Amino acid sequence: MSSRYPMPMPYGWFHVSYSDELQSGQAKPIRYFGKDMVLFRTESGEVSCLDAYCPHMGAHLGHGIHEFMGKGGEVSGEDIVCPFHGWKFNTEGFCTDVPYAKNIPPKVKDNQCIPKYHVCERNQSIFVWYHPDSSVEPLWDVESIEEAQFDNEEWGEIENHCKKIRTHIQDIAENGADPAHFMYVHGTAHIPDVQDAEFGKYSRRVELTSKMNTPRGLVDGKIAFCNYGAGQTVTYFSGICDTVLLGLITPIDQEYVEVNFGFIQKKVDGKVPTGGVNAAIKADILKQLDEDTPIWENKIYRPLPILCDGDGPIAKFRRWYATYYADYDESKAGGDVPLKNVG
């Protein structure tokens, strides 16, 4: 926990890389959840995520030497290779070879000697399951997003924007339940109206309508926020030009999060229009992210905020979000006891 936030990191599925950022036979160091890890793809295409450090003498498996210097660790066939002494480990964290030893040491042989993380590759992204209790298996699946599939010819490629922000992941997600801030932080013409808010066990959907400023004047726009667990958000914008925003937010540690905003826009006559309103809506969303950042980086968390009748479903959102804290103090969930089985 940080000095500004009483909450720990939530558990769930979190984005750690886009699929095209990890080629077959490639490894790279990653750091999320306050942990050093190595992400690699075998030569056959399987993706694995292991704790970073070799059980032999502690070398980081994601940092190679010689021809792999600065390019990530070495992958040989279906194994990752330790740069220090050449020990090999498979995707499950088992040692498969000690090249200079006659026998693999008994403590290593036939034992999983490096902790492994559950991995899911979906929506052109690689997700890792995090839980503070590593024995807890994934409790739900990564949601499949139709517009983000490789073979969806009606929608364009993902255009990603990445930013590191000093805040807690819950504060970013809470924006979707806080319509009033849109006028005062982002200068929207009106405070959006909350049309619907549905809270399920592992999902949440909030729909807002708002007047949006465009070169054609005010246009009725609709925004639908969909959360799947704590790390996967999909926002659908309609009314100006159809745009899908993949909000992939991952805790780096107790103080920082990584925000990946992936835009997907609908094709017209087989191509995604460039410029005009298509470019304007992406620029406006990124501008809003920049406008939110100084608020997030300098605020504190109020466990019991003084809410008024013009605020959105903030208290209900906090009760829902608190279900992703393994050992969270329920009295700090924003009022009522978190709803453990909503929906």
C-alpha cells in the first residue's frame, strides 16, 4: 500500500504486452505487480511468463548477453536460457538442461523451480493473471472483444498509446462512474447523463450520453464503459465516428500504473478514414488522459467521500471494485460492505 492509497493491488487479468511485440524465439524483461518477470515466446509460438530470476545463482532470464545484449533473453527451441551458466527452463518453469553437469541437481530435477504465471493471449494482447496468493487459479476468462480480433475486416488496426502514471489503478477506473468531472476537468459542453449502470460479478457496464462539440456543432454522443475485472476496460464511442478504446491498465508497483490506450476505428469503404473527426476523437481522448493525470498524481483517496445527488454511481462502483482486493479492509470500500456476488 502507498501513503496516498489504503488499497493493495487488485487481482485479475492484466495486459503485459501486445502480441506483435513478442515474436517467436523472443524474450523480454517485464516488471508489474512489484515483481520482476520474464515474458517469452517459444519457437513454436507458445507464450510463457515466469519469475525473472534463475534458481541457480540469481541471474535475470530476460537480459541476454553477446548477440542478445539489449534484445532480451535467449530462447532456444521451447526453452529460455539463463545467460549466466546456460541452464534451460521450459514454459512451465522446469529445468530441462544443465549443459556442463552430468546430472540435473535433485532439488531441480522434476520440480517446478521457477514460479509460473497464467497467461492468456487474446484481442491481440498478452494477459497475465495476478493474485497475491499465487495458488489461486484464474476465476474468470479474459473477455473476447470482437473489434480487436485479427480477422475482423470491418475494423482497423489497434493504435496504441502508452503512459506511466503515479496513481492507483482504482482511481483511473473510477472516472467512468464520475460523470461530473467531464465538465470541470475536460470542458465538455454538458455533464453526461448516466443512462444505465449494470454491475455483475466480474463485469460492469455504464452508459453515458452527452452533447459533444464537433466542427458540425453539438452532436448527441454515447459512451459505454465496460469493465471486465480490474484490468480490462472497453469503451465504445458512437454518435460522431464509431471508435472502440481498449483501456488496458496494469499496476507496475504500489505507486505507478501503466496505461495502454488502444484505439480501433471502423473502416469506411475498406479503409479507416484519416484526419477529420476520426483523428479528432483520438486526440480529444488522449488530451483528457493528460488532463486527468495531474489530478490522479496529486490527489489522495477518500474512503468515505461526501457525495451529492449529482454524482454518479461512485459508491456502488467502489463496492464492486473492492471485490478484487484479496485481503482488503471492507470498511474502507467506500461505504457499504462490498457486494461479493453481484449480478
